[in-house]
Amino acid sequence: MQLYSVMPALRYLTGIECFGLIQLLLLCSVSVAEERREFVSNEYFTIGSPDYFTVAIKLADFDLDGDLDALMINGRHWARHDLLFLNNGAGRFLIARPLGEAATGYDPTISDLNYDGNLDVIVARDRIRSMRFMGLGNGKFDTGRPVGLAGPTRAVGSADLDADGEIDLVFSQRGTTNYVAFGPDFDRIENFGDAEQSVRLELGDFDGDHDVDVVFANLGPEGSGIHFNVGMGKFGKARRLDPAHGPAVDVVAGDLNGDGLIDIALATIAANVIFLNDADHKFVNTVVFGPANERSYGIDLGDLDRDGDLDIAVANDGGPNAIYLNVGGKFERQLLPDDPDARSYGVSIGDLNGDGFPDLVFANSGSMSRVYLNTTVEHAASMLAR
């Protein structure tokens, strides 16, 4: 078994004795404040079922007990129940609650739509109308109601797009135009832009004008694109990001080079790429990370090594998942040891066991989804024995 260092001052360490108390130990070390840390997992730190066809997992405190729960979106092409898994406080998910009827499911958004203090969920559906589920408290939801259009929907995002104090929804569609459903009732629908091969999306103020813009990860030859909010939730034609980097499957945004501007990172089925923001918001400067054959389907950002900058985690199909540690704006690739049956379609970062260090959870299609906890070498054995 091998430890993978994430700090440049540390070298690769080998010959670490495997823990005998588990059948499977997957680890990737992280150095924080001179501690040697690992991402560890075993068969108890898995979620769901191989039959779920899981495509996304999102973390939030749905039952308001102080830890992060996991919303699992299933039914990639085939109808399955979406599930909310409640965290026991130690990063294990031992209670599952179904969310609505079995249906196809893709990327969701989480928001408090009615400002009652409970988180609500909107799930993007394929070829049928998407669904919104209103939180009732204690991690419970109503039976749901349809929202938006029936179409090739792949993702949904939530924000106040027209500055009226109500949450609006923006939907991505693969092969037709994307659209906004304006709150609070979501009956007013406005399409915008050209037909695109849009899958996932990210919202943010990419041009610094204090309203919410949207960037779509696109699989088509048109390339991914940013639609800037020109006011009142109106969006113009896309500013295209260079399509030469390959078809994009997922997108996240954050300040990745410490200049105070929001950058865009795309997971692609070629080399992954960061588009750096600039004073003109043209996003022409890029940082490529990862090999050309990584086939990344999911991406998330977080300060994995707690050094004050954003790192990257990617979910891969057909190979080991990976993290990329931000070292002065350059990204050092560290592989998580292979989960042989995994086809990972999504990844989320969050502190699952309350120790102050970000953990990882991967959405796997055709195998159990998996949690990796970020812990010290010394604590790994006792943690996994719980």
C-alpha cells in the first residue's frame, strides 16, 4: 500500500503495513500543519446500491442536526428512487429516506425556496417534468410537485436572478435551449440563448456587476459558455469558452489563483481545464490539469489541505478518481487508489465527521457510492473500526 503526499516537500512513502481489520482500505495522504493525513475508506463507508445508477450526490444539513447529510440522485437513464441519507455524525449514512416516486434523475439544486428555514430540493428529470420537494423539517419532504418543462433536462440551479427577493430556477437542456423558471410559482418560463448540448451548470457573478450569471458545461462542438445576466434575469448569447479542450460534463466556479475573481473549472472527457477570469471577463487564459484520457464526469472545489486556497476533486469514469492540490496556482495530481468497479459521475466535498477537515463522497453508477474521510495516519485504524 502506498501513501501519496500532497505537499511538495514530502516524498512518496511506500511499504506501509495494511490494516488487518478491514477488507478494503483506500488511502491518499494529505499533509496539513505538518500532519500526515489520508483519505481513507472501507466497505462501511459506502452508500446506496449498485443498482441505483447514481449520477450525483449533494451534501447539506437537511435535518438540522449539525452534520452534513447526503442527497443521492439516481436513475441515470432508468427510473430509480432518489434517496436522502442521514449522517450519524461520523461520516456514515445509516438511515435512508426516498424522495418522491421512482424516476430518472440528474443533477439537483438545494435551496430554501419559501424561506421557512428548511432546505428544499429540485431534481432535474429527463423527458418528464422536473420535481420540487419542499422541506417539512427533520429531513422530511412533501410528495413533490412538477416544475419546469418536460425535456432533455440535465441540471437545475437556484438563485434570485431578477433581484425581486424570490428564488428562481435555471435549467440546462441537452440539445435545445436552456431556460429560467421565475419564482415564487415558477410558472413564468423564459428560454434564452441558442440550442446547446448543455449538461451541468454553475451560477455566480462572473463579471462583477452584482447579479447572478450562469455557465453551462456543454458536450457539443459549440463549447461551453457563459451567459451574463444583463438585468432582471435576462440572459444574452453565450460567451464561448474555447471548445478545443474537449466536451465538458461538469463545471464549478471559484477563485483558483487568488486574484479575487471567480474562475471556471470544467471536467471534460479530455484534459480538464480552468478558465481564468480577468479584468475584461473574457476567460481566455487557461490552466490544463490532468491527462487527456482521464474522462472526468464530476468536479468540486474545496480546501482539502487547509492551506488557504481551493483544491480540486474529480470523479472519473474508467479509472481512479483524483484530487488536484493547488500549489501557487499550479495543480498537483494525486490519485485515490482505484475502486475497481466504480464508474464515478459526481463528487462532493464537505466535512462529514465534524473534525474540521474536508472529506470526499463520490457518486458511482453501477457500484456502491463511496465516502473517503480525511484523517491522520494514526487515527485511521480506529476510525474505520467504528
